[in-house]
Amino acid sequence: MPPQRCAKSPKSNSSVDKINSFATFSQALSTRLPSANDTLSIDALLVELNPQLETIIRFSGSPRAKSQRAELDRTGTELWNLCTRQRRENVDGTAAAPAARKKLLLRSRTYAFFMISIARGVPSGAEPQLADVVHVMKLALKAGKTCLDEAGASSSALKLAETAWKTDNFPVMEFMYSKGHLQPNALDPTSAEKMTEILFEIGKDLSKKEDFGMAVRWLERGCDIINAQDLSLLSRDAIELRLSVCQALIHALLGLGTPESSEKALDLVSYIESEIGENPIVLLLRLELLQKAPAEIFDIEAYADILRRMVRSFNFSEAHFKLLVHHARKLHDKSPTLATSVVDGMLRGTIVSSGRGEWVERLVLLRIWMETTQRDGMRAIEELMGVLVGVQDNLSEPFGASTAVGALTLIWKKIEVNYNQGHFDFADGWCQIALQPLFQNGGPANMSRLGRKLILCALGRNNAERARRVFQGMSETAQNEPMTRYLMYKAALRSSDQELAAQCLERVALSAPEDPNFLYACVLEAQQAGDKVCAMQAMKQLVEKFEFSETSPIHLPALLRCNIRLAVSIAESVKGARERQSTVEEVLVLFEGAIEAIQRGLKDKDGNRLFTVKELDWFCQNAYNLGLKHSDSWDVKHLIRLYNSCLAMAKHYPEDLPAEAASDLAFRTMFCDFIAAAALVSLARTEDNVEQQLQHYLVMRRHVVAYNAALEKQMSDGLDTRLKSDLTAKLATLMVFDFEAAMALKKTDELGFIIRTAVTCRDVNTLKAMGDIALRGKLPGQGKQPNPPRIVFHHRWLRGDRCLPCRVSTARSSLFHTRRHRQRDLGAREDEGRQTSKVHPVHVPRPITTRCGAGAEADEAGRRRGEGFSQGAFAFPLLFNPPHPPPSSLFQHPFPAEELEWLVTVGFNQAVDAYNVRHDDECNTWADLALNLAHYADDGGELEKTVLENRMKLKFDLP
């Protein structure tokens, strides 16, 4: 099996390719070298030769194949010999060869030497042949000597001077330069360029060491050498080197700081400008000349003018841009106004449209920074706004986040300074700048802060309308932030916009569970503004939204007390009925909220009850006193809720109260039960809805039971005569209410207990009132016959030694003196053209009719009950004064004239009521009854005549 050949490595292949390229280029060079006599062809060959020479010098390999080595040696030897012949021909020729051709031949011969060296070389580890070593060394010596001969003594002296400079040996450096006889006109362009470069480095280094005198000497030598050459023969690098040497010389002259050196530097700048025109470098040199001038003669206008010229000649390079920014900052130190105008020119120029967004961002930041370091004025703010608007028009997108945040940071500092100093117009202007679309990537949080600061500025200037416009221009998220709503709450207070204040308060309250500070601030703002309604609403929100605990900084009872006082003050001061009703409702809600808090059993951080006995006394007593104070002006339903709150609070007193406090509490609860019961009766009597009416009666009976139980307990503990009499009288009144409620609820089986309790009160008026209620009610066993009331009266009232009319009269008058009457006018009425007059022979308050249904059904039921009662009552005169008395009269006394007159009046009034509601049949019935009764009056027919005249005034609609 034949041995396998190892694959060549990539490195080996690369070496072979390079060796082949060396040979190929050598052959091409040998072909073109003899004809390269002009400058263009020489430069073209040098351009190709220089990189090949650098490559072969760095090459460290050697050819492995013998044929490749032989080929490389052959082509190298041919090139070497060609260079030798060409050099001899140039020396022997009549015309001197150009320096560039000498350089070409020298470098070509060096290239040939390295080819032969590679061809005669051996691989690492191998023993070289002596003949090859000797041959290569001979060629090396010849090549080195040729290089030295071409460079000459001047170059050697310059090299020695350079070495002395690097070792800081200045005497030797000066000596070697003088010994070399380096005359500017004696050097070719290449040598002159090389010498100038070395002299430039020496002078620049001396300038860095601030040895400006020596730097000027060596740089002037460099200028003399390079300026002595024909500029057309110099390379581009040499032209740039010439300008650099002049620039360094100007710096060194300025470093001397003498008038002569400054004048010389100015002349040199003018000379350069005459050659290359208004170049940025020339302008920069003029800036440096101006900077070196003393402060007292510094020409600021000229400095700014040169900067403007530099802006116009901007070459869109990073170095030029940085240079402009640097000198703009320098100008700002001397004249901020001129510096801002220069930067404005940059932002209005071609830089913005160059597509380099980072340049625009840096310039805008610089411009804002410049403005923030100056004193504020609306004109300056408006100018900056105009510049930013112009930049925005030339950009397709806003600045990046980092630039936007940086700009907003600078602006925010200025806003804060102006706001804290009370310059609200300046702060407003800076906020407007910050809200430009250029900075919209600054983040929504920053935009919200700026919007709120604008609102604060508007408030600072008492411009609530401006604050409202700013608020409407904010995003919805920013509008609903607690801080924003709090500021708009302040604006609403100042403009007396309670609707906006309520909206803002609602939003602020949503954050109260986590942070109640904004609600505290709202309360304080409302109090400072003197707006009691808003202050009450704010405290109410604080009570409702904030979750109170042991660690809460708010003392809940104190907060509730303040809120109640404020609400009561508002309720007592408002004049409109609707506003008063709303405020009273707030008072009741606060008391009910206090009850809920008491029921939760809140404790402080020490574990003590938050609502102490003193706190309970305050809430309980104030609820009771408010009810008494406003019993004639507040709605009955509100009074009932208020007394219920008082009763609920009384249940949370501790059991170990002192005797006096416990007694006061007991009497207070009894009075609350009494007043609540009376209010519920009044409410029930005016309620149209039967279900609600019965519910009121039911609740009222509970208060009666509570009062009775409390009275029994007080009786057992002993009471003085006066207090006992008063409490018993109140119980008697409650028994009448209880009797009425039992009748309405059809609890007839409980009437006996009520009457027995009433008997213990020893008040005949109570029983009389109950009798009147019974007469007007419908007791079990009563039918719909016309005369059952007469039978009942006859059965119950004929017992005893008093006559029936006297008892009826007494019961009637007692009832009207003890009950609460429905407020209704018994005089003249007008109903759609019907105008009538009621008969008023005797002033009699109208009794209350108990309703058994709602609406028309209730009215009809009331009429039926009224008809039954009245017709029965009207039968009494017939018993006493019949048209044809029976042979054996049952009664000993005639019917009293006063009672007869009262019955006639009541009957005709019922007729008028029916007439007003267009119940004509009912009206005729009542009118006939009244007229019949009036016939029996013993007054000569006066009463009958009056009734008849009034009846004739009733005009019925014909069908």
C-alpha cells in the first residue's frame, strides 16, 4: 500500500503563492523599468513597488521546491543586474537622472536583493551552504553602500541631529544640523519633505515642552526648506506638511507672547490665507490669534464673525463640528449673547439638514445650556422657542430618549428656579419649551410633571381658565393622576366651580386608601378658600375612602366631629330648600357613618377604644339637640333618622357608667323614642302608600314599647313627682299613637292592653282620643249599615249619669286638642273656575281621616268611612229633636245648639271637598245632610238660610 501524502496546510499554500507573486512582479518590473524615465511612469511604478517591497521585507518563509528556488534566484539576479546597468547609464549619461528615478532604481535593487536572499535561504534546522551565505552578504553590502551614497552626508547629519533631539542633547543636535550644510535650495523635493518632517516633529515636541523659542527656530528651518521647493513638484503629503509646519510655527509664535511674535504670526496667517483662501484652517488660526490677545483688547465681534464664517464654510466633518462647538463655548465665556446667536446660526444652517441627528441633538443641548446660564427674559425664551420650532420643521422625527431627558433636565432646573422666585411667566415659557414635540420621547412621567407645573404657574397668576386649558390638553392618564386632580381642585376652588371640584375630589379619593395626603390637602385648600361645601365633601371622602386602623395618623372621631360641625353650619346657612335638604342629608350620613365606625369597635395603638364615653356623649347629645333645634324646619324623615342615630349610639355605652350618666342616658333615649314615635305617626298620617304607612306605624310601635319599658325601669328606681308626671303624660300620648297604629295594622286583639296601659296614666283625654279614633276606624263587628255607629254610641255612651250629647261634645273637643292636624285650609277654594265659600259658624279644626289604601281607592274608602260616621252622627239630632216626638221620650235634654251647629259645618265642608274634586253625587249627599240638620237649629232659620245660600253657589257641570 503506497504511503499517503499529507495534505498541504493553508499556511504552506499561502507561502507558495507569495513566492510566485514575487517572481511575477519581478519580471513585470524588469520589463517596465528601462522605459520609466518621466515622472508619471516613475510614480506609477513606485506606487506598485512600495507595497511589494514592504511585503517581501516581512516575508520569513523559504521555497521548498528546488525549481521554485532556482526561478526566484534567477529573476532576482536579472532584476539586480538590470538596476546596476540602469544606474551606470544614468551616471554616464549627459543628462542628470531625476531624483525619483534614482529612488526607483534604489528600491528595485533592494527588492532584487530580498528575492535572492529568499531563494538562497534554507528551511529552519537545515545547514546553510557557505557559498550562498557569502554571495548574499556581498549583495547586502553593495545594497547598503548604494543606499548611503544616495542619501548623502546631509541626510546622515539630519539623522544624527534627530537622534540627539530624541535624547534631549540640544548642543549636539544644533552642531550636527550645522555640519550637514542643509541649505534649502540644495535639496530635492523628496529629501526636503523628509527633512521638513523631522524638523516639524522637533519643533512640535519643543512646543509641547513650552520651549517656544527653540520651537520657533526649528519650525522656521522647516518652513524655509519646504518653501524653497517648487510647489508643483511636491506631493500632496508635502503640501499638507507645509501647512502643518506653518500652523505649528504660528502656535509657537503665539506662545512667545510678545508683540513682535504676535505680529509675525498675523503676517504668516495672512500669507497662508492669500495662498489657500478662506479655509477653515485659516479661520481657526485667526481665532487662535484673537484668543491670545489680552482681555482688554479682545475683539469679541471679530471672534463671533470668524465663527459665523466657519459655520458657512462647514465641511461636514466631525473634527470641524467639534471645533465649532469648542469655540462656541469659548465665545460664551466672553459674550453669551453672541455665542447663542452663533449657535442659532448653526441650527438654522445646513447642519440640521445634513442627516447627522447626533450633531443636531448636541447643538440643541448646547443652546439650551447657554440659555439656562443667562438671566431670564421673555424675549430670550421666545427666541429659543423659535429656534426649536425651526429645528422641528427640518426633522422627520423627535430626539432620542437620552437627549430628550437631558434637555428636560436642564429646562426643569430653570423652571424650578423661576417658579420658586415667583416668576410664573418665565416658568410658564420654559414649560412650553419643554413640551415641544422634539422632546416627546422624554417619557410620559416628565410630560405629566410639566403639565402640572403649567397648572401651578397658572394658579400662581390666579388664572384658573389657563389652568383649565392646560388640564384639557393633558393626556387622560396624566389628568387622572392624584397630583393633577389636586391641582385642578385648587383651580376649581378659586373659580367657584363646585362641579369640577367634586369631579377632582372623586379622583383624588380613589388614591386615599394608599395615600390620604392628597385628601388632607384638599380639606386644607377648601378651608383656606372658605368653601364650606367643598371642605365638607373632602372630609366626607376621607371618611369613606380611607381605611382607618390602629396606625392611622387620623383621629377618626375628631374628623367626624369637624365634618358634622361644618355640615350643620352649611345646613343652617343655606337658603334654598333643595340645597338645605342635600346638606341635611350629608349631616345624617355623617352621623350614620359614625355609628358604623362605633360598631366596628376601632381601637388606637395602645389598645384603647377609639370612641370613648366622651366621644359617644358628643355624638349622641349633638344628634339629640339637632333634632330638637330643627324639629320645625327639617323634614320629618330626616328627624326620624337623626333620633335613630342617637338611639343606636346609646346602645354602645359601657355598662359600668356612673349612676348620674346612666340616668341621663336613659332619659335621653326615652325622649328620642318619644319624638321618633310622634314623627312616625305624623309621617304615617300623610303617607299615600298603604304599605309604607303601615310600616311607619309598625316602627312607631317599637319606639312606644321601648319607651314603656324604659319608663317602667325608671319607675322601679324611683322618680320625683314632677318628672314622673311628665313621663307619664308622654306615655299617655304614646298610647294614643299606639292605639291608632294598632287600628291601622288591624291588631284589634292588642287594643285591650293598650287601653289598660292608658288607664294607668289616669288621663281621661287619652281615653277620649282613643274613642275618637275608634269612632273613625272600623272595629270588628261593624258593618256597612247606615246606623251602626248610632247603636254603638247608644250602647256605650248612655251608661253613666251624663247625657249622650255632653259626652260626644266632650270627646270631640278633647280629641281636637290632643292630636296633630293635617294642614289644610277650610276657607275659600278655587278649582278650575269653581269658587266656593265654606260655612264657618263655629271654628272647628278638621279631623284626620285614616286612609286604608293608596290613590283613588284610599280616597273612596275614606269617603265611605266618613259617610258612615257622619250619617250616624247626624242621626243624633233626630233622636233628641224628632219632627214627631214619641209619646214616651227617651231623652230628657234637647240636642245642644253648639253641637248641631258643628255637625252642620262639618257636613257642608265635606260637601265642598267633594265639589272641589268633582265628586258631584257625594257633594249633593253631604249638602243635603247639612241642610236637613240646619233646619233643626233653634235660631230662627239663620243657619238654614246661610247653608242654603252657600249651596246655591255650587255650580255643577251639566252632562
